[in-house]
Amino acid sequence: MAIAVPQTEQVDVNAVIDKLKEKFPEAVKNDPRQGYKGVIVDKAKLVEVATSIRDDFGFDYLSSATGVDYFGIADEMEMVYHAYRTTGGPALVFKAQTPRDNPEIPSLIDVWPGADFQEREVWDLYGIRFPGHPNLQRILLWEGFNGHPMRKDWKEAYYEEEHKPFESRWPDGYIHRSEEANAYGHNVAYPADLDLSRLTDTSEEALYNSLGLGVDVQDLTGEGGIRTDRLVVNLGPHHPSTHGVFRMVVTLDGETIETLDPVMGYLHRNHEKIGERNSFLHNMPFTDRLDYISSMSNNLGYALAVEQLLALGARYQPPSYRAEVIRVLMAELTRIVNHLWSLGFLLNDLGAFFTPMLYANNEREKILDFFEATAGSRLMCNYMRFGGVFKDIPERIHSVVNLVNDKVRDYNTMDYLTEMINERLPRFMDEYERLLVNNEILKTRTIGVGILPPDRAIAYSTCGPLLRGSGVAYDVRRADPYSIYPELDFDIPVGVQGDIYDRFMVRMHEIRESLRILKQILPRLERTKGESVMTKVGHTPRVPVGESYGRVENPKGELGYYVVSNGDDKGPQNPWRYHIRAPSFINLTALGPMAKGHKVADVVTILGSIDIVLGETDR
Amino acid sequence: MTMYGQGILRGLTITLKHLVKTYFNDMRYMGKKYFNQSEFELRQGMKTEGIYTVQYPDEKVAVPERFRFTPFLVVEDADHPERPGHDWCTSCGICAKVCPPQCIWIVRGEDPVTKRPIPEPEAFFIDIDICMNCGYCAEFCPFDAIKMDHDYEMASYDRTTAHIHDKERLSKPFSYWLTIAPTTAHEEAESRGSWEHSDVVKSKKKTSTPATVYKPVSSPAEVMEMLKEAAPKPAATADAVATTEAVATAAAATGPSAEEVLKAERLRKRKEALARKLAKEASGG
């Protein structure tokens, strides 16, 4: 276990862009649109330019790759890539455009293997094909689903209007239930070539075929003349070890994993389409439901993304200092909450049933009590707003009798926080460390298992404790700082070997580092008492035209929001595009390679060490 | 040389300590902690040790003031001197617009004679199944007329009839809001300048009648004090509970037919509203 203090390099992206244009004069040109960043790359030369961006300019980390449909604006579809240097600095944004009919963009999977799932997602939701992708299957929806739902001209069942608020709600709002309406009536636009016989799920067949399994028994060993075949086992979707509805299709040789294919989408609700129907403000409580363990930091990422857009306008005021202090307080408490949860469940996966998990949960509840008193809810906090936070932290954490048998509590908030941060949590962490860190069973089960080398970790675009466990000191709080992190003193723990034990230790140390940050936050909270925590933004902010990518270091990794506003001044204020770069989703790219060669029992632990949450993976 | 198994043994002593502490804690308070208020606070606080449980439903953790469950509408108390039972809602529609899942349906009130809109909702529905408890309606209501309730025990057997809350079900007296969230209510009253509804304050300013200050209160502590003095505090809550119960029992007594009648009525009104809208569009276009 090593503690790394990375040196953030000063990267001048404009200089890089100039050099890039020099190198590829025909293929690369500036994005001319107002409020947009980066360059547009000719798709014929995309792979070449991307390789150069990675190798010549050092942008080795592909954070996000996503599609946008400019239906009705430019009649083009677009892929947007955000590449970073793992040594820190801002993004190099590059885009490739393709006509809406027959959209095709070359795959970047050979340049950044981390583009794998993201390109599959874009194919699934936008229908952009990626020549060169070895396994271009739908990933969130089922094979045979008709249409690509994120296209602007695709309408969902029970479609009412393009944008919320819906007209029927006020002023003549006699209620009807959606189920009283016909789900498949005139409100759905069917594709012209709808063929009902095609509405069969072929994904299972395709999946099993891709595993190379036939009816014929294959000779695997040959030794002693024993004829064996590989065995396919479905772990999940309903299995406690998968932490939700998630399925791993593994082929086994004996008990050793040969291949592992993650299958997801069971919790898919097309969050991003909902997000485009919503107004900017409407999306805030929806972000709670992504990574439902750490809703506070989800809120923060989205608030940052929209604030970047608002800052393009004239009348924008940044959040007050106190608001930033409270945001960091909440984000770090959330990190502790999440790591306590994930450590507890990692131990559950290892077979230490519920003792470590419940100890951790005890402490987690204390933090949630504070969240409840401040934001109104324990999990779905919905606390951050554009330009600040919902309300200042209350003076007292107290309750009033309302129901029968109610028991009340009354604590001073600052005393509560001080005692928790200075005494209770450090005491607990000492105890937890004694309980686990030197446990021989834990060590034998985790050391040397699920190794992810640093170069692969970067290539797969992994993030968070998974990336840092592999020894890459990449933390958005340091690499591309936001809020008041630059003035706070903390280190970034990294692993050495990149195995499960290292990830486990990284999380343990991150809790300690979070406590260190929180200790610096407390005096700032005292000092700024009474300051306003909210600037005047209101419920229908005018969001200027442009794009923004707001990213935060979520407990599970880098959470990014790619938001596009078409800046319609008169109409409803809705995001044109609202994309989430979900850390759990992209981290799963590394699951297959990590599990290869290990035993079935280890797969459960390896998955546990990635720490996924399906609300965010499936969106 | 370290002995194999040392780490495991050390871990086991910790689990043993937790177990012992739990019993030690029980003996220390001699079971009082399950009945006594102050010990409950201790048990839930930072100093607690061992394993502890809240014995729901024999005991419940009272929720903090800002807790949000489902929305309710504030109406004047039944004993209000000027406008008893009057809605605080002016049917401005902001809550319906900021509602992320769009679960609020408001019918704006109309003067029966002049057909002009009046600041009072004719009907107000919230589909509790769709509500995502985000609290935006309460946050952005300019009249403090819609608030988040603390009553989270609303399980029912039939979602099709029980989960669309109409105005009657949603309305709760102002004194109820004062009981569940004294500090917040006080802050709001301070920003309005009075305990009255802001429209009342405005009209009184116009006619220069001195605002009937309900009870001049300067701090949340005083609100709590006032509530204790104003005697039937539990009664106010009990009343609210009783009325909802009465409604529920009345509905139950008449059986599903009443529900069906209500639903038919709702659908009919909806059809009318749609027809009105279509007519408006036709005349407009």
C-alpha cells in the first residue's frame, strides 16, 4: 500500500489542439458551434487521429464516449469523446459526425478498449454502427427490440409530450392513470419496417454462440483419453452475490473460468430519455436513483455540469463558499457511507456473513441520520441545487412526535458531526482494521486474486478504487479539481499489485483520507456560519446554448454528466442531451479479463471488489 | 515469526467484545432504555456501544423536521377567526410544473358566475404511487401551501382506489404543520412577516387593518412552548388523524361502489376538461 501525491501537470489543451490540427490539417477542425469545445474529426481518419491523441499527446484515458442525435437541428448524429491524461489536466474533447440515415463511425476499441461497452450502448440506444467492433450487440435492451430509443424521433409507450411540464396537469387536471390510456395507441411511433415476427429475443442464442459452444463435445485435455467439454454457468441475474439484477455468463473448464460475459440491462429504464423529457431541475432527484448508495455526490456532479453551462450566461453567480463547504462535507460523508457499505458487502461475498457488514452499517446509519435531518431523506437526498444547496445544515438534529410510539431525539448538529468525525468514526476504523486487515482467511482469499495491471486498468477506462488499486494515482479531486478540493490537504491511496486486497485497502485508506478532509471542513463550517447557501437560480433557470461535461470523483469512480442545452429561450428549458458516464458500468469492462483463470468462488469476490450498483450500471 | 491464525483470533475477540457490550449495556440501563426517552436518545447517539435495535413498531424513531414523505395541502384551522378551513393553495400551478414525475393534477377554481379564475383549486389530485418524494412542490410553493408530510405509514391493500389522493384527503390544518415542523414553520412565518397566509397579509396591508398576529413568536423554542400551552396539541394531531380515519371508514362503509362513483365522476370531469381544452384549441386555431 502506497500513498501517492500526484503532480498535476499543467496541460494547455488549446496548444494540443493546434498541434493536432497541424498534424492532420484536413481531418481535424475546430468545433464552430457556440458554447462547444474541442475539435471535430473526420470520421474516415478517426482511428488515426485517436491513436495520435493517445500516443503523441499522452491522452491515454478515454473517460467518456457517447452519442448525440441532432435531429431537427443539423440532421446529424455525433459521437463525443472525452480523453484525459492520467497525470491530470483538462479534457481533450473530440467528435465525429455521421448522417442520420445509415450512421456509421469507426470503432475506437483498438485504441481504447474501454470504449467497448460505451460503443455497444450507443449502438443500442442510437443505432450508430461501429465497424471494427468485435461484438456489436445490444447491451442494455434485448436483441430484437425495435428501434433505438434515444433517437429524438422515437417515442415511448404512454408518450404524452416532448417536454415536461405536461400541459394536462394544470389548469384542468382531472387525473387519469397511465394504465387507463392505451400504451400502444396513437402515442407510439412505430418504425416503418416493423415486423412483429422479429420481436423475439435472439440475444441468448447470440450470446451462447459467441462462447463457441457447440453440441459436439470438445477434446480439451486429450490426456488419458478423457473427453471433456466446457460448462456454461449463469451466475445471476437473481443471485445475492451480484448485488442486484446482474448476470455473468461464465464458461468453465472444470472449476476454472475460461470466459466471462457480463449481461446487464435488467434494471434499464432509459434514464437518459427521461432526462431529456425533464427540465434541468427535474433531473436532480432522478440522479439520486443512479448510484443509490451515494446520492449526494450524484447530485453534485449534475449540479457542476449544469453550473458550467449556466456560467456561459451573463447573470450567473457561483455558489457561495459555505455552499461549497457543505457540498464537500456531503460528498466526503457519502464516500464514507459508500465504502462502509461496499467493504461490508465485500466481506459478505467472502463468506464472512453479516458481522463486518452490520458493524459498518451501524456507523453508516449515524451518517444517514445526519442526511435525513439536513436533506429530508436518508438515501434519496436530492440536496444540491444549481448555485448551492437546498438548505443550510440545521442547527439541531431533532424530531417531533407525530405517530404513535414515536421516540424523539435532539442533538446539536455541530456537536454531532464533531464527535462523529473526530471520535466515533476513527475509533470504528481502528477496530475495523483490527478485525479485518490481518485476517488470514481474508488475505488468502484476496491477495493475488483478480489482478488488474495498471496499463490495462487505464486502457479499460476503469476508475475509482479499481484504478487506484492498480497503482494509478488518478483521482478527479486532484487531477481536475472542482469545488474547494484544491485548498484541502489529503493524499490519494494507491495499491501496488492491483489485486482484491489492494482495492480493499484503498477503500479503507480512503475512509481515513475522507475523515482527514472532514476534519478540515469542520472549522470552515464554523467560520462560515450564517452565510447564504443558495444563489438565486430559481426553478426554471435559463441555460445558455452549449455543452458541458461535469465530473466528480464519486465513491465508485469517476461520474460524469455530459449535458447539452439547445438554449431554447422561449420554450421549456430541457436538456437536449443528458448522458451519464457511470463508473460501475465502465468498470465492468475489466471484469471478464480479471476473472479469467480464477475459480468460480473468486468471481464473486472480484465482482464485489469492483463495487457496482445496478441502478447506475443499467440506467 | 507470526503464528497463523493470529489475525482471526484477534478479530474474534472484537466480535466477542461487541456481544458482551450489548448485554452490559442492557444491564446498565436495566431495560429502561426501551421505555425512557432520554435513554433512547443515548442509545441512538454517538456514545452507544454494542448492538442495538429500534423495536419497530413498539417504538419508532420520530422523523426529523425536514423529513419528506408525501405532500399535503395546508388549510386554515377549523377555529380560524376569519376563514376557517380555507385553502392556502391559490392554484397557481407551480408545484405541478416543478414536479419531476408529474404526479400533481390541479383544476383551477372558477367563479361560477363570471367564469374567471379564482385563487382556489377546484380539485387537487396527487398520485402517491408516482410521487418520488423529492420535496420540490414544498420547496418552490410561493404560498407555503403544500408541505411534505411525516406520516409514512400509509400501506394499503388496493392501490387502484386508495393511492390517488384528492383534495379532501390531502388537506391538513395549519396547526398540524406547526406541530410536525415548528422550526421550519417559524422560518416561513418570519419571511412572510406574519403567521397568516401571505394573501391575507397583503389585503390587510391594503386596507391598513392591523394584521391579526396569530401569536407573536420570535423563536422556534417559543413555538414549541406555545404548542405545549395551546393545550390540545396532541388533539390537533388526533383530529387530523381522526378526520382522515373518518373519511376512510366512511369510504369503507359505503363499499367500493362509492369509490366507483368517485372514479366515474373523475373520469366524467376529465372528459369535460378535455372537451373544454379541445374547444379552446379549436376556437384559438
